[in-house]
Amino acid sequence: MSDRWIRRLSLLLCATSGIFSVLGNLHFLFDSKVANQLAVWLIYDPS
């Protein structure tokens, strides 16, 4: 394996890990928003 391929693979790994971390953060934010909304609905039940 040449150095160029190793560099390319490491760049790809860095990029994918960065994308996954961003997706994870978005997922976490979305989940917490949904959880907050559910809590509000449960606490302030209009019915």
C-alpha cells in the first residue's frame, strides 16, 4: 500500500467520523426536543 492510499484512507476516516458526530449531535438535539415536548404535553394536559 502506498503512502497516498494511506493518506486517502485516513482522510476518509476523519471525514466519516466527523459526519457521524454531527449526525449524532443533531439526533441528540432532536430527541431532547421531542422529549421536552412530550413532557410539556404530559404536564400541561389540556383535556
